[in-house]
Amino acid sequence: MRVSVIGCGYLGAVHASAMAELGHEVIGIDVDERKIEALAAGQPPFFEPGLPEILTSATASGNLEFSTDIAAAASATVHFIAVGTPQAKDSASADLTYVDAALHGLLPHLKAGDLIVGKSTVPVGTAERLAAIVAEHGSGATLAWNPEFLREGFAVKDTLEPDRLVYGVADQTAADVLDEVYAQALSTGTPRIITDYATAELVKVAANAFLATKISFINAMAEISEVVGADVKELADAIGHDVRIGRKFLNAGVGFGGGCLPKDIRAFTARAEELGRGESVAFLKQVDAINLRRRQRVIDLAVDALDGSVNGKKIAVLGVTFKPESDDVRDSPALDVAVQLKGLGANVVATDPQGIENARRRHPQLEYVESTDDALRDAQVTVLVTEWAEYRNLDPARSGDLVASRSIIDGRNVLNPAEWRAAGWAFVGMGRR
Ligand code: UDX
């Protein structure tokens, strides 16, 4: 099939490459010239395992081309909208500027039988509004909403082998077109749900709201554990054995961040309020508040570890990305902790295997070092806030020889407290005994 992908950020670049990998002829379109140049040269403008390989093979085979000109979409019959929907600057709502711009840019290039497929995460009601614009334009094209559930770090796998496909459609023809696009995944038995626009839009935000709630639930249990001397990790293991609950997404720590969960729960709350149903998801404000409190908890622990003041003290911050296997620092709890400690006067030295460049662009006031050893050297307290394998596998004895003081805060609950204590470290976890 001939496919266009409008928006070549995280979602779009992966989607375009994956569609080409599946054998479709793909044109990726974005207004950012530097991004398009890099992608056309086979270089993803962000870190994502597996993406360089499929991008290079797709561009080399001629299946994947890139352009900054939306007119290039004219040759395609399926048009994916994969632009960002960030949080608005002045409210909790999603900013739909890019979605609207993509659709309006596409309109003059549409023809009868074309299918526009929304992949961006949008407030419920958006697809219906956009479908009306498409119908009014009179090209004979139609619209479907097909949310994306990819996780950063696993984006290629999640796109090629999704755990489910959701089609929000107005008619069966649109579903048939999507079946052709996703023929390979369907042939391996991937479940697919065909539904209306509103349900498809809600599926995405409901999934992210549920995941965020699960993380904040266990972090709330961490808060309680902290006052009663219980251990939240053992608690999570125990409740996770109940298959109705499950152990996944029950890792307490410094909380969730990234380009999706935080902004999606806020946008969902704002949309529910617009719909007069604010009370239905009012609990998401608590989910957000619990999450943000965990960042403060790490900061408080650092202050306590330094006898009441971090001012002028060297703090090693291990990790700046919102999770491992990503260079993304959007709404990163790790970077937030580093910035706030710096704001309190600490001499923060941050490190990360992939995120330094992005972090430095946003927060040039922090000192960044490439090597973990350099970060640890002479540190008076060490704070682990992103669970990269390199930090999970740190050797307490060797690390102890580098630091000024053997004091560590495990903001992700990934270290073995007994081992670190045995090596002479003052060890504090998140909700751990
Ligand atoms: C998320 C959804 O998982 C994905 O389906 C959706 O398409 C986009 O949003 P992503 O943002 O890549 O994906 O990250 P995810 O793996 O969900 O992690 C989100 C945050 O939660 C990270 O900061 C992570 O560290 C944190 N987290 C996750 C926890 O704090 N505890 C957990 O148990 C799990």
C-alpha cells in the first residue's frame, strides 16, 4: 500500500519505518527540516533500540522516503496523522494545534477513497470533529482513529507486533483498509477491536490513566510503608501474585514521567471537566499529586542524608531520562530531582548513558558527566533515579572507594539493600524497610 505518515517524531518515525518494514511504500512528512534530513540519511533523531536498523533497511530499499512538503502525501492512499499533542502551555488540556494543522495541510491533497488514520492521542470527540471537516471538504476521503500503544524503548517491537489493534471507524470499508495495512500482525492472531471514534479515543487515554493509577497506587502504599516500617517491594510481590492484580507496573519509586502518562491524565481530566463529568476522573488529580510527591520524597531524603542541608554538597545523580533505554527527558522525574537539588544549592553532578544531550538543552545549569565514575567521585550522597542496567549492577565496594561518603538513595528500588549495607553504605529506598 502507499502510505503517508504526517509527523515524524517518536511515534511517526517509528510508525513510518515499521510500515516500510512491512512492505508498504511510505512517505514520512514533517515540517522540521533537520529531522527529515537525519531520517532520510538513516539516522533517527532520538535513541530507540532497533530503529536505526529498520530505518536504514527501509530507506536503502526505497520503500521509505521523507519530505517536508505535505504535497508529497498526494501519492498515498492511507495517511497516518502521528503529530504530537503536548500539554497546552496555559492549561491541563491537550494542545491540538499540530493535529489540526496536519489535517488542514492534507485536505487539498486528498482524493476519493483515501483514508486518513489518526494515531495521535487526542481528547475524546476530536475524531468526530475532524471527520466533519473532511466530509465538508468533499474530497471523498474518510477518517479512522487507530490509537498507538507503543512504549519507548520497545517502540519497534510494539509497532510490528502490537498486543492489540483498535480501529475507530465510521464504516466497514475503513476497517477493511486497516486490515490490509496490518495484514501481517493480524495473520499472527493479534486481537483487533472495531469500534466507534469515541471508544477508540477513550481506549488510549483509559489505558494510560489505568497504568498511571497503578503506579501511583503502589507509590501511595510506599508512603504508608514509610511510616509503619513496612516494605513496599515485598508488598508488591505479594499482591502481584494475585493474577487479577498482576505484578507489572507495581514498581514504587520516584514515579512516572515521559511524554505520555503525565500529560495524558491531565488532558483526560480537563476533557472530562469540559464534558461535565469531572467527578468521574477526579481521582486522576490524586494520581498526579501522589506521583509528584515522590519526587519531593527523594529530595527530602537527600536533605536528610546530608544532615538538613544540601547547600554546597556534591550529589551524584544517576540518570536523567524518564526511564531506561530512552534518551527522553520530557517530564522526567530524574531530571526534575536533579534540577530541584541544584535549586537548593547542591553541587549536582548528573550522568546518564543516553540522556545528557537532551537534558543539557533544557537545563544547561546542571553539570553533566559521561562516566558514572566521574559522577560518583567525591559525592557526599548518591541518588539513583533512572534504573539503567549500569546503575542496577553497580558494585557497592568499588563505588564506595570513589565517593566521599557511602550514602545512597535508591529512587527506583532496584538495588539490594543488604549488599549495599554490608559494604558500609547508608542505604535508603522508596517505601523500603
Ligand atoms: C506509556 C505507555 O506504557 C504506552 O502504552 C503508551 O503508548 C505511551 O505511554 P512510555 O511513556 O514509553 O509508555 O513509558 P512506560 O514504560 O509506560 O513508563 C512510564 C513511566 O512510568 C516511566 O517514568 C517509568 O519509570 C514509570 N514506571 C513504570 C514506574 O514508576 N513504575 C512502574 O512500575 C512502571
